[in-house]
Amino acid sequence: MRFSNRIQQMDTTVLRELLALTAKPDIISFAGGLPAPESFPVEALRQASDLVYRLRGRIALQYSPSSGLPSLREKLARRHQSQGINCTAENFLIISGSQQGLDLAGKVFLEPGDLVLCENPTYMAALSVFRSYECSVMPVETDDEGMIPSDLEEKLTQNPDAKLLYVIPTFQNPTGRQWSLPRRRAVLDIAQRYGLPILEDDPYGALRYEGEPLLSLKSMDSGGLVTYMGSFSKVLSPGIRLGWLLASRELIEKYTSAKECSDLQSSTIAQMTVDAYLESNDLDAHVSEITALYSQRRDRMLSALSDLFPAGTSWTHPQGGLFLWVTLPDWMDTASLLPEMVSRGVAYIPGRDFFANRDERSCLRLNFSSSTEDQIVEGLRIMAQTLRRVM
Amino acid sequence: MRFSNRIQQMDTTVLRELLALTAKPDIISFAGGLPAPESFPVEALRQASDLVYRLRGRIALQYSPSSGLPSLREKLARRHQSQGINCTAENFLIISGSQQGLDLAGKVFLEPGDLVLCENPTYMAALSVFRSYECSVMPVETDDEGMIPSDLEEKLTQNPDAKLLYVIPTFQNPTGRQWSLPRRRAVLDIAQRYGLPILEDDPYGALRYEGEPLLSLKSMDSGGLVTYMGSFSKVLSPGIRLGWLLASRELIEKYTSAKECSDLQSSTIAQMTVDAYLESNDLDAHVSEITALYSQRRDRMLSALSDLFPAGTSWTHPQGGLFLWVTLPDWMDTASLLPEMVSRGVAYIPGRDFFANRDERSCLRLNFSSSTEDQIVEGLRIMAQTLRRVM
């Protein structure tokens, strides 16, 4: 059998093996990006689902429009209007989680050989998607304030045909960093000058533990270049598989065609359940409960790192999101350290695969949302012990 | 903005406009491929869903493996074993409906410029998917017994590099025909001789109103060439968005990578709900209720066609499925007739878009599953009147 070129590019084994690690019950896993299951509003979603089955079951189990449930799109429009984005329900496409948004962006924009720009490091599964479209990915240098505009400018000067800019400006995966407002403005200005479409991935923005919300790129996007991706995975449930794209009507039309070819539509019953949940529950109040839980876990992770980790290591201080990024001394390799860590009962994700060029080996990503405070302290104690022995 | 070539190929407007027609409440629509909503096991699915939320809510709302829920894959394996297919849970990937299966087959196999062979006519949305992969689609001649082996052989002799054969052997969309067993064997033999992978689409096979079940291509597939696509859309609910791929482990591995890049996984809660439904309900008994309903509707449509339609028209006599295929005199054009039909209150799908070369204009597809018997008679009465005026 002859397969496509793209399937050879789909190196998803790393992520799959890592997720398999997280599934072992005897391992304290900082590896996945899982929300805490105790944060799920199980009873409220059960009631919403039950109401939908009882009152509109035949509609909920039938096909529905590819663009998504109109009332859910309207609710999302009102939410984003209150965040300063000029939009209506027509600017939304309901998708089956952010991963599908990445794939649809690939379908709409990317040809083999195209160049995609992204942060360095960036979300590893996004790199897999862009590579599956047989694109080159060029990392743009990034620091604590976000993408560095002068480096973006330089790379665009050298590569004016770059096709797409992929960014996670708020509580970035893997670093947990957020871009400063001046950086957001500067990057958007440069993209507008080059007519470069931006994919703004924002699954974590609502999970803020300190500081004031910053404007999204989409809210400052006068030229219609930005596609904003939102998700219910981190604020309600990842298992229900729902997210959304917010973009110009012209772009949403193209994304909708791509969605129809991909899977016709997202689940009617899932959309109606979330819609019914939003009718009778306060999502912001629920998010406050999640952030109360996660900020304690973040604080515990930060204090345990300070107390336990050896000199020569450093880490980010994320104001939100799920992740924290640890840097070990230059000469260390977090990927080759992992098997020993796992044998001692703790897992993380080596940083290498978040770098488009896979050229950094001394970083690692820690998730603090899905472990209890006791597990956080115990897991970091094991990691610190192991590090002290090899450092 | 510069878009991909593939997005220009995604001509989904035809289907979208047709589905919009079906949504008007004052129109008797034979256009869509919708199951009858009164056939949905709403209460049984509600109970299954409720049980999942109550007993395993935190698991149901969390991420789960890309390949799908193990217990659901095991149930599917047992079902297909009883149909003579040698398989285990490892041969399955849970997908979000058959449309996703088409897209994943595109991802795994197709390069721009590749050739896909299919029946003539065939499912129009499959044509859209293959075109979105910038492939040529070559129709193989098809008659009442299915694909004609000599024509397949001839086309493969001329095009030995053909990449994929797409077929719907049982109660085909749009014609309702099923392939005879000798044709199944002959086509599989030829494909095996050329090493040509087959995508066997079987959403309707369980909906049989007469005759004995025939062996699927997959059950005779000794060489591992066949990917079988199944779906819960027509036997349980299309709104829940679940189907499956059944193939060799090597192929399932590749489909799983493609699935991960596409949307990570299908909904955990949807999979657990269907799994719980299958635990405490007899799917075959439910399918018997559906077939009792649909066979009456098919019979009513067949008798109304005989009673009402003018001489010079003919139609298929499907032993199962959702569709029936009408042929008008050669000189007629069912697409240009449609606006008048719709203005008189009845809708169908013009046959043209089911032909890869769009060169047949005198056919149309009728769906008999989603209209009541009264609507069927009334809709066909309107159609017959209009036909008599123009013929």
C-alpha cells in the first residue's frame, strides 16, 4: 500500500506515549494537560443533559447545522462582545475542541512547503498539525514578555511569503507566560503590515490567578487577520469535545466548508447540553471555583520548587493557565532523565518537543492542575532528589 | 490573504443549500438523508447518559484515548465477529461519524493528483472530500448488481497507480442498490491483484427490509486491503456523532495518528453513553423497530410511484437503506425542475452531483425514512403532477 506523504509527518507517538504514562495510577504525573476531574460541574451538566433529552430529545439526537447551534453561537458572541470584540453569531463556528481548530486552519491556509511562524517554544501538537500539512515551522524568539517583535520582523523580511502566525498569547503552553500588551500590539502591527493571518489559540485565558485580563489580539484586529480559538475543555470539560473559532465572516465561511468535509458538524446533543448549562448556570462563577483550586496548586508548586529544587534551576511564575516551565543547567537533557524519573514515580514532559527545531534539551513542562497539593510536593521531592544526584 | 488550493475545491454549497431546504417546515422533503426522529431511542439513551453522569461523571467528562473507549471497541469487535469478520478491539478506531472516516482516509492515503475510483453514481459528500485532497475521481460503471468488474479492470489497466477504491456495496447512496455476492467477490479479487486499498462505507447495512444479509468486502478481505466504515448515525442517532473504522492493525495505527491530528479523540461522554446503552439494550431489537417503520415507508413510496408517476419514469427497488433512485426520460433535467418542485412544496436531490463527471441530468434521489406515509403520498402526488405538466 502506498500512503500519503503527510501521514509520515504525523509523529504523534511522543504525545501518545506521554499520555500513556499519565494514565498509570501509581505515577504522580505532571505530564498531561488535564484539568482536575474534581473541577468538572458533573451534576450541573447532568441536569442540563437530562433536560435536553427530556424536552428536546428528538432534536438533540438529529443532525444539525455545520456552523453550530445558533443559540450557542449567540451566547459566545455576547461573551466576547463583553471582552471588547466586535462580533455576532455569524462570526463563530462551533468545533470539536481546539485541536480541530488547528486542523481546520491547516485545511484553509496551508500548502506543502508553506512556512508557519510560531513562538519558541510552542504547543507540540500544533507543530504536529503544521508538519502534517507538510509545512516548515520557523520559531520566532520569545522571552518573558512574549514573542520578540524585532525577531518576527527580521524573519518576515527574510520570508515575506510566510503563510500563518500561530500564537498562544495568554498563559502559553508550555511556558505559562503571557504576552505584555505592548508586545501584543507590536506583533499585531507587524502581521498587519505583512498581511499575515494569525491563529490566536486561547484555551487558558479564563484561568487567571493574578493580574488583570489583557486585550486579546482578536479584540485589536481591525484588519480581520486574526482567527481566535476558544475551548470549553479547560473551563467545563475536555471529554465533551467542544470549542469555537471566532473570525471574519469570510473566514468562517471557509472554515465551515472545511468542517463539513472533516466531520459534517459537532455533536448536537453536546452543543445543546452546553447551551442548556449556560442558560441555567453562571460559567464565570464556575471558573472562579476552578481558579481558586488551581491557584492553590500553582502556589504549592512554586513554593515546593523554591524549597526543594537545587541551585542552577529556574522556572516561570505563571499568572494563570495549567503549566509551569522549568529550566535546568544547559548541559542537562530532560528527555534522557525521564525514564529514571518515571521509575521513581513521577512524570513530566521534556521540553525538546515544544521547540520547532528540537534544539533545546534542558527544559521541562510541569502541569499543576491535575495533581493534589500533596502529590505536587511529593512529586517535586522525588524530582529534586533525582536532580541532586545527577547535577 | 492567501488560502490553500484545497479550500477552493470544497464545494459544499450544494449540500448546504439542499439541507437548508429540508429545514423548511412547510416543505415535504425527500432531499436529506435524515433518519426519522421518532425512531431515536430517546428514553434509553437518556437513561444511559444519566447513568454515566451519575456513576462515572468525572471519567466521562475527561480526556480519553484517541483510539476510542476500549469497551466500546470490544463490543464492536464482537458484533463484527458474528458477521464473519476476524477482528479484535485493536482493529477499531472510534470516529465522529462516517464523514470523518472519509477525511481520515484522505489524510492517510491521498496526495494531490492521485486517482480515486468510485461507483457511478456515488455519495456526493465523498466526492467533495476526495476533491478537497485535490484528487481526480474516476467513476466505474455500475448497474443493478453493483460495480461492473470488467470496467474496474479496464480502468485499472489504464490507471494502475489508482490510489483508493471507494464503495458502498449495501443499500448504496444514492441508488439504494446492493451489490450481488459474485460482484463483491470479483471486485475484491481485482483490487487484490492490483494491491488497491478499498474503503467500504456501510452506514445502511443494518437497515434491511427483505432478503438475506450478504458478506461484506471486509469479511472476505484476506489481504488487509479493506477499511470498513460503520456508523451509529442511522441505527441510533446522527446527532451523537459516532462511527468506527475497522481495518488491519497497521492501518488503524495510521488512522489513529490522523485522528489525533484532526481532533484528538471523539467525545468521551458520547462513547460512554453509547457503550452503556449497548450494555442494557438490544441494539438489534431497536434496529428491528426502525426497519419495521422504514420498510412501510419504502413500500408506500414504491406503491405511490407506481400509482402516480407518469410512463417513461423508472426507479430502483431497494431492499434496505434510506434511498430510492428515480430516472426520468433522458431529455429532462432534475436540477432545473427543482425550483418549481420546491415552490409547490416538495424537495429531492437532483442526481447530477452524485456523478463524478456530473454528466447525468435526468435522475433524482428520494429519501423515504424521514417522511410519514401521508407525506410520502402527498409529496409524490405533487411531483407527479409537475412531471406530467412538463413531460
